[in-house]
Amino acid sequence: MKSASDLAIPLVAIGLFYAQGYFRQRLDDKGWQCEEYLQTDVSALPMEPAIGKHGEPVTIQIDTRRQLDSG
């Protein structure tokens, strides 16, 4: 999505939004990854929330784990 946006490709999609999803990374002198999170102005991003026909936000629940039966 970010690449399509950067290239100005017209696109409609549904995705996950991570407010601090982008970061710069580097390796320190011991080889460990160090992250520097970038400040994101959400209002400047080329996206908009999904709004239902009655003006309510559209939400979707996705179960990512199945509860194991403890019995």
C-alpha cells in the first residue's frame, strides 16, 4: 500500500493500520537491530476510514487464535 501510494497508483484496498508501523533501522556495533520510529501525521496520509451507510465506522473482527478446550 505504501509503495502504491508513493507511486501515485490509484487503488482501493482494505488493510491494517499501524500508527507507528514505519521505522528506520540500523545495526549497532554489536550487530543488534536498533529501530527509530518515525512520527506519522495521520491526517496527511492518503487514506480514510470506512464509514457505513448510517455514518457509523465499519469495524471487522478477525480471530487470530483458536481457544483450546481446557477440558
